[in-house]
Amino acid sequence: MEPLASRSADWVGEALGLELTRPALQPQPLNRRLYQALRGWIQSGRLASGSRLPSSRRLARDLGVGRNTLLEAIEQLVAEGFLETRPGAGTFVADLPFGTGEAPFEPSATPPVEAPEAALSRRGERVLSFCGPSEASHGAFTPGVPALDRFPRELWQRLLKHHQRDAPEAWLAYRTQGGVPALREALCDYLRLSRSVRCRPEQVLVVQGAQQGFELIARMLSDPGDAVWLEEPGYGGAQACFAAAGLASVPVPVDGEGLDLARVPPGQAAPRLIYVTPSHQYPSGVTMSLPRRLALLEAAEAHGAWIVEDDYDSEFRYGQRPIAALQGLTEAARVIYVGTLSKVLYPGLRLGYLVLPEALVAPFRRANARLHREGQYAVQAALAEFITAGHFSRHVRRMRDCYRARQALLRRALAPAVARGLVLSEGQAGMHLVAWLDDRDIERALVVRATEQGISLSPLSGYYLRQPGRPGLVLGYAGARDEEIVRAGEWLAQEWLSLVGAAAADR
């Protein structure tokens, strides 16, 4: 049970009021029940040393009891040393060690009951199968985390304070606009110019991250049992979201040109949704070729399916011209473009957006306002200014330079292993590299050894829906400081060399 700290004194009356409503095993005077409850909380640490109690007048009023009744309990606790009074300041919990050696008073007078079994639904169990450890790790090799140490926090805080201070009263109410108009306009301009997306501001729907966008798409455009075609290997967040929606996942292999529709497993149902990351496939890093893109658009039209285009980190390309979005290739494409600010700014921002075909704008906006509510309008306004004032584009340029340098550091650290045959992905874009392995035993051994060293390694085989997947490692470098990259990279090179050498000796 959490301590009732001194700053939570306002809630002591609420907690005591609940205590008095509990049925007692034996009838007792009210002052005795108050005494036992307060003493038990002090002994168990729920009322921490130094916690200040509300005044007796206020506490008696909150509880609806006579003040003398309450004072009898408090005076007894003062006499026993559990409480102390400070003239002019009030009544406080005495400075006591945690517990007193006695069995703490149990506030509940009802006999303990066995907790019910936490039986999850089949969908719940399925979702958990996509979830890694709950402990967050943001060091070397953690994929998808940007350079939080390079984010312009002071500038951002100034913008936030300005827009929070000047927020109109209407922003405090429920909203159904699809997002702050200024942000939708700023995003629309950015997407048209940098990603060749065909859109008007009205087509942009601001959501609380790409994951919420996937969930909304699944709810609005598919029914449980419908088929969704997914890249293999692919993004676990999308896999989990569509599994939670009860869809039948059909993994479609990815090769050097991206999703290969010619390799859709035979006998599969026509898709309702097709999820792709065409600009920078996650996790392999390949870019979908133009013939594959055109074939995908034709297939979606033929099946009456919707393409979910996840453009999660297209801002970061090194030595290559930007690749136009799939959504902008045709006027009437059955594509929903999904963007996120988590990679380019920071994950805690919890803002993403959908670019919807005209026919879906009104129903999606209404459903989003009903299911998820709209919020963070002051934050959205701050972000709109961040973009329109040029801070966004400058930050992207700085991060491109930063990530290019950090990738080079990682390559240098892994050079001894590369010289002996370790194969890395090209790394012409994005925030991670893939180290391709030939042996699943080596993949497992490296993950275990890395955990012992406090290093987070993501096994490539875990990105496959059909097991066993190809072994490898997804090596994030964007969110790690230079010294972390060097240390972890040199460690990985040495461990890989030792394992490969041992495996070769066993043959």
C-alpha cells in the first residue's frame, strides 16, 4: 500500500472515511476504530514519518463525527508516541523507524480472500506474445529511440509555456476537429513538399502516436477474422495491433526490393488491409522498388484492400535522395499514410497523424473523437510553431548529421568482425543497422551475453511471424551516446568473433 505522504494530507480524511465504512468483526466505539486505523497506518508505513495530519476540526467535519471523538483517538496516539504536536504547526507522525516490531494493524476487518486468477483473453495472450520485457532500455543497440540528448529542450519548453499560457478556453473542452488546424496545415505543407504526399489539411487526422493510428484503422476498416498482409520480417508494434483487433495475419516475405506479392502463401484469403514500410522497410532497411510499389497499388485495387503506409523515419537518409511516399503515386490510391513524431522528435510526445482519403475523413474523425478523445491542443499548437518557424527542419538536418556520424562509429567498432565475415545492412537510411547471422545458436548466445553486460540486443528472428525466422541482430544507434556505441560495438565484435571461432572449431 502506498504511503500517505505529507503532501497527501488532504486525502487522510477520505481514507479514514472509507475505513469507517468497513464492517467490523466486533462492535467497537468510534474513537477506538479511529485510533486503530491511524496506529495501523503508522506502524505499516502507510502514514510516513513527518506526515502532517489535517486539523482536527477539518478532519472531524470531513468524517462527520464529533471533534471530541476524534481528539480522543489523536490524544491517545500522542501519548503513545505515534503522533506529536507542534505548537502553531499542527499534528505530525512522529519520527519512527519503518514498523515498530509489532504486527501492523490490518485496516480491513474482513477475512482475507484468495485473489481471482488473472485469466486473459486469447487476444490478450496473443498481444503479450509480441511484448518484450517491461523494463525500458535506451542505450546502445535499442532500436527506434532517437537522440534524446540532442533535442532542443529549452526551446521546446519556451514554446510549450507560451501556448499553454495563451490556450483558449475552448481547448479545455472536448474537441472534434481532428487536431489543431495550425498543426494540420503545417504537417500538410511538410508532407507535400518533403514526401510528395497528396493531401489537404482537412485530410490530416492528429492521433496519439502511430500505434493509435493503426488501432483506429483496424477498427474502422476491418472485422475480426479479416486478413491483413504483413511484411515478413516486420514491425512488432503493427503485428501486435492487428492481432489485438482479431485479424488473421498473413506474413508476406520481404527481399531486396521490399514486399514480394508473388510470394504470398497460396490459398490465402484476400486482404482487407496491407501493412508496409516502403520507404525504409523495418527492420531489413530495404527500399521498395517502383515496380513493386505499382504492383502493390494494383493488388489493393483488385482486392478492395486498404494499404497502411507506415513512414516512420523517412527523414533520415544519408547520401540518397528522399524517396517519394507510396501514397502520392496515384490520385485515387487506396492508401492511408501513417506518420509519427516519435522518431524525429521524441517518443514521449505521443503525437502521430494519418493522411486519410477524402471518403474516410469524416468517419475517422468522429470515431477518433468518440473512442480516444482529442487532446494536447496546447502541445499541438507548440509543435505547429516548431515546424512553421523552421526549428523542425533545422533539427532534422542536425539529426541526419548526428546519426550518420553515430552509424560510422558503430561500423568502425564492428570492423574487426566485418573483416572476418560479419555482414551488415547498407545503412543508407534510418536509425539502425542489421547484422545478418547464419546461426540461431549464435544469435541466442549473443542476446544472453549482452543481457549479462547490460546491453540490449534485439534478435532479428523475433521480427518474424513464422518461426524459425532468419537469425540476426537489429542494432539501433541513434539514441546512444558516442562512448556507448564504441563500448557496445567493440564488445559485440569481440563476442561474435569468439563465438564464430568456437563454432568453426566444432565443425
